[in-house]
Amino acid sequence: MTPFYHPTSILVLDDDPLFLESLDFQFSEEVSCQTFTRPDAALEHLRAQSTQHPNFARYFKDVSDMDLGSETRFGDRLLRLQLSELRSVIEDRARQQRVSVAVVDYDMPKMTGVEFCRAIRDLPVRTILLTGKAGLETAISAFNEGVIDCFLQKQDSGVTVALRREIKRLQEEYFADISAPIASALALQRPCFFSDPSFVALLKEVMEKNSIVEHYVCAGPPGVMMRDADGNESFLLVSDGERVNNQCEAAETQQAPADMVQLLRTRKAQAWFPTQEGLYHPDYEKNWARFIWPAQLLPGSGAWSYSVIRHGQTVEEPLSRTA
């Protein structure tokens, strides 16, 4: 499971317009296809997108000038993970047009498919080479060299099924690659719900049940923002035991309604208020029920409580709803 994922496009390069038309027809309902007959035009298109791929620098800030006393030594560099920057991806309307996988024919005039793939080797785009028997040995050599990520024989009767499978696999690899620094930073946190196998299994179940096509891990509130193909949003709110205790202590200190505190203490509900840390404040004494949701303990792990919150659902009497 990657920290974020959204639908992307595939680029298909082949000098046969009829093949491109056929492939676009077969795949258009499940993935956006951008077709090209000229390698130079395809290269120009991918180069124009090169700066749009999420990168390491976008989500980390150098905070080495912060004074942490004895926690740092001379020569250390401190980086802060800025998960809030994922908001820029969510709000990017062109994100689904970004190419994650290129499907390239081997036998083309002026430039072979291997030469094309070599020319985009510096990009995070994954590559599939379509080859005939004549180019099979070249394809194997290119795969072993790391120039291409996959090769399929174009005339194989099962090539469409294999292509569909490999596109899905390589799209997942694309996101695993571009989000690897974020995943590594999240894994250093203790506890980290995103690296908990029980949570990953739950997230996959929720996503399948609700036909989710994109997701983004969040720090505040903690959890995962999700969207289905129609753009409907939902949120998987997650709290660990420490978070629950902080919510309860803040509520008791601020003399919150006893009913609310009881719900939080028993972990039948979890809360997130529109404050800096999401903790209760007396300003919300009258409408506190708007900011708590029914919670369940994560199966297989007593460490996490979770709530599935759907966009647009009413907030009155939250505990009458089911997750």
C-alpha cells in the first residue's frame, strides 16, 4: 500500500494507427490512453510532464537550523515531512492525465522501441515493450539491463489480458517509487498505522467495498482521504491509544459534556475538532456531536480505533450511524 494513489494515464506509441485505435477502444473505460504514432512527439509530451511528477523535495523541508540541543551532531541534516503538501496533488486537476506507464512498439522507423525507452530512462515512467519474434532477444537484453520494465509479444493471443495485468502492476510500482521517501519517513514514526498489516488489510477492504480509486494518507486529521470514480469523498479516521487519551484529557480539562467524554473513554467514538490539534474546546460545547463518529477497534490489533466518514453525511446524532 502506497501513501497516495490516483488514476493516471498510459502512453501508447506505435506507428500503426489501427493498432492504437483498437487498443484505445479496449482500454478506454478503465484507463486514459494517450496515443502517438511518432516517437519524437511522444518524447516531447513526456518531457513536458517531467517536472509534474511528485518528487522527494516537494514533501520534505530542510530544518537543520532548528536547535534540538544534544539530539543532533555536527554534520547532521534534519528534514521535516510535510504531508500537507499532498493537498497540492489532490487539488491538481491534471493529475489523472499524468503518464505513469508507456507501452511502446519495438519495430518503428527512425527509432526502435528500446531506443525510445532508453531516452526516457531518467523519468519515473514505467515501460512495456511490445515485440515480435524478431526483436525478442533484444527485448530480453533490454529488460536485463533495466531499460524496460516488461516486454510482451505483440502477436500473442493473450497479449490484451497480459497487458491489462502489467499496466496495473506497473502503475502500482510507479506510485511505490515516487512515494518511497514518504513511506520510509512514515515507517519511522511509532506507532504508525500505515505500516501496520492489520490497518493495510482494513484499508484495502474499505476501498474495495466503496469502489475507491484514489487515496491520500493524512496527518491532521490522522487517517486516509479517499475518492471513488465519481469524485465522492470519504475519510478513514484513525486514532491510537495515546491519541484517545489526549482527546479525553483535553475534554475533561475543558469540562466537556460527560456524555462525550464517556464515549471517548470507552472508545465507542473518536473525535476530531476544528482546532489546531483536533482537541476539544469549549466553543464546541453545544454542537460537539458534529465532530465525533462511531468507532471500532481495528481487528487483529487493539492499538487503533477507526471510523469511516462519508462526505455529505449528516452530523446530527452521529452514534446512530454505522461505519
